[in-house]
Amino acid sequence: MRIHWPRRVFAQVLLTQVAITTGVIMLVTGLFLAPLSHQLDDQAMHQALSIAQTAAEPGLVHNLTSTDPSPTGPVQAEAERIRRATGALYIVVMDTRGVRWSHTDTAQISRHVSTDPSTALGGREIMQIDNGTLGRSARAKVPLRDRDGTIVGAVSVGIAYDSVHERLLGAIPGLLLYSGTALAAGVLAALAVSRRLQRSTHGLAFADISALLDEREAMLHSIREAVLALDAQGRIRLLNDEAQRLLDLDQDAVGRALGEVLPPGRTTEVLVGRVDGDNLLTVCHGRVLIANRMPTGDGGAVVTLRDRTELELLGRELDSTHGLLDAMRAQDHEHANRLHTLLGLLELGRHDAAVEFVAEVANGHRASAEQVAERVNDPLLSALLVGKSAIAAERGASLRISPATRLPDVVVDPRDLVTVLGNLIDNALDVASFIEVELLAEGTTAVLRVSDNGPGVPPGMREQIFTEGWSTKESPAHRGRGLGLALVRRLAERYGGAARVTARAGGGAVFTVVLPEALSVRPLSEVGELR
């Protein structure tokens, strides 16, 4: 019958632990019994030696030298007395010829001993396990000396080896009891560990776990959503490719705390769970991210991040488009009024007045556009300012280009400046009736300044307004609020610059953004080739 190795992890662990526990206990038992047997032999031989040394007294020496060997002689009587008192197997007294003067079997008296007595008769004490006429025994032999030190014989004492063996066997039940108790405790511990492991692994086999790990790795590194797993101490334990890209981290970040690899700010607060909510918006390295955090059973959490930068840009373009549509609608009304005026002048026959009216309208519009183009060299920024001027006029506000505005140099990345300037103007249009825009070039540094006559920003909130999610306005349906100024600051920091807000003389606020290395003195064609 073939025995199959279990597939489930907890069963394999249980059997392995039971086998290891059993093997260890058997090894320990064997290692204990081996020296125990040797120790019992050694104790028996030393006991025999002690009895022999006790028996070798002067009285026995005197009787040995003054009498003849006899079953009823004094030597036999003294030896038997000592044997009964000590429980020895035998006590044999012999003379220098090796002839017995005492023995348990009196028929052996006057006969030569069965083992070689030369060592003891030579003056040395010996201990050994040996076979004799009474069987196997632990024995000791000592020489007998008279008062002059002359060897006159020897005493041989034997301890029954069966008693030693019985002592060894008698110790085995207790040893097995302790071993069995230890084995039972080990099995119970292994069972408890295996049950805990069963709950942790949900009864899966090693092959299933391996397959799940492979599938997890393939899934995590193939999905377009960033996944970040944290342990209970806030250390990163998993980071997929998209998370590395969005957070600008590498694989070395695994095992480190978030505070060590990310700068302080809303992104770190969201990831560690200090900010609650679903679909939380944050800005990291100029990217608009949506974060969701799900706690795990071990006190950690799994955070998913989605890149919403493109969607946010599209949303802002949609806002701009809506604004341009409103401006075009207003201009359509204004154009219709002008046409009606022109029609009236023609019907009244005032042709010269009609010509002057058309020239004035055309020249006024052309002058405004040409004024912006002369001061701002980049076409995207010029178009933005012209469009925002129309939107401001529609809302009953005035958008003015500062006379100090000069931006003749080539903009390295006009889209970034459009983002910054568009956000600042939009925020100003929501609260003010007068906005002034100033664009300056200081070498390769672009300085953007937008001032308004709105309520201004209290000193205690001048840093808070640049954090993600902060807003005093209701969010539109297609995107969240509180990201415009955060994007402005992130873009400024990416260029190595800064964004700040101060108070405007006469009331209102002045937003200033400094963008080092945002301008280039090279021709536009060369910059285009480098992009």
C-alpha cells in the first residue's frame, strides 16, 4: 500500500513536527541510556572494589597465614559474613598460589581460581566486568599484605551483573514515561501550530500558495493602477511598478517607512491613513492622484492610486472651453448689437458714420490683441490672456495686462506656464472684479504675478491654501476642487522655484510664482528640436 504525502501545508507541517519531535526524543533517550549503562557498570565495579578493600583487613591476613583452607575455617566464615552484609555475589580469598580459601560454593575451596590472579598478586588493584564460575559479574581484586608489606594473597569481590542490568531496566520505564510526556507535549504543540497555520493559509497546499504568489506578482506588475501595501508600523512591504512610477520610488523603498521615502505633505498623510475618506485627491511630483486605503487584518493597509493628471487637465480645459463659449456667446450678443447699430446707420443714410463705427470696433479689437502679442512672445500664453480677457468682460470684470509685462524669451515648456497662469486667473475671476497680470523675464527665470481686488488671503491661511483639497468653492460635477493652487506650487517646486501670496495695496491678494530655468534665450526652432 502506497503512502501519499499530504498536500496541505498544515498537514505537512504537523507530520514534519511530529517526526522531528519523535526523532529528537529517541535520540535523547538513546544518548541518555548509553552513558547510564556505562555509569551503572562503573558504580558496580567501584562498589566491588570498596568491599574488597574493606575485606582486606589484618585479621583476614592473619587467618590466611595461620590456618589451612577449609569450608569451616575462619577465612571462609569472615568472607561469608562480609558477603551477606554487603550483598555481594561472592568474596573469594586466595593465597599467593591462586588457591581459594573462601567461596560461595564451598566445593570450590582449595581449588585454583578460574581467572588469572597475577595482577592482584603482583600488587595492583583491578576492576573489570568478567565471566567466572558464578556467571558474569562486576568484579574487583585487591592484594593482601602482612605487616611487613609482603603480599600473602588477594581478595576478589564480585557484584552480580544481573542486578546492574536490572537497575538499568528499572530506569527505562521512568525514562520512557518522561519521553512519552515530552512527545505528547510536542505533538500537542505541533497540532496547535498546524491549526494556526491552517487558518493562516486557509487550508491551501504549497503548490497552491506558490501559484497564488506567481499570479499575484504577475497581476500587480501588469495592472495600470498603483498598489502600495504597508505593515502595521507603516513600512512599505509591497510596491508595484505603477506605484514606483507615480510616487517616484524604487524597489529599495520596500521595508522602509513612508516618512523616509516621501516628503511631508498631504500625500504621505493620505497613504498612512491620517486622512479618512474615499477617492482622496492628492498631488505628488506634479501628478494628480486619487487614493483609496483599505486596512488589513494584521494592522497594515493596502493603498491604491490612480493617475488623474490627464483627466484633471482635460477638466480644466473643459472649464476653459465653457468660459470661451460663454465669452463667444457674449461677443455674439455684442456683435449682433453692433450689426443692428450698423444697419440703423445705413438705413438712416449716414454712411460716413457707419464707416467710422466699423473702423473703431475693428481697430479696438486689433489693438488689444496686438498689445498682448507684443508683450508676451509665446503664442499659447498670448492666446490664454486674450481668451481670459473676453471671459472677464463677460463676467463684468476687468482683466488688465500690466505695462511692466515683458516676456520676450522663448518659454521652454509653455504648457506649465499656461497651467500656472490659467489657475491663478480663474481663482481671481471667482472673487474679484479687477485682475492685473504681470509677466517678467529675469534671465532664464519667469516671474508670473496675478493681483486682484478680492477679499484677499488672511496671513494665517497663506500656506494652507496651497495644500491639496483646500477650497472655499463647491466642486464641479466632473472633478474635485482644491487642486489648482496645489498644482501651481508643485510646478514651481519642480522648477526649483516657489509660489507665494501676499496682500495687495488697497485690498486684495497678489500671487507670485517664480519659475527658474523656465525660459531660454535660444531660438524657438532649437528649443523645438530639443523637446
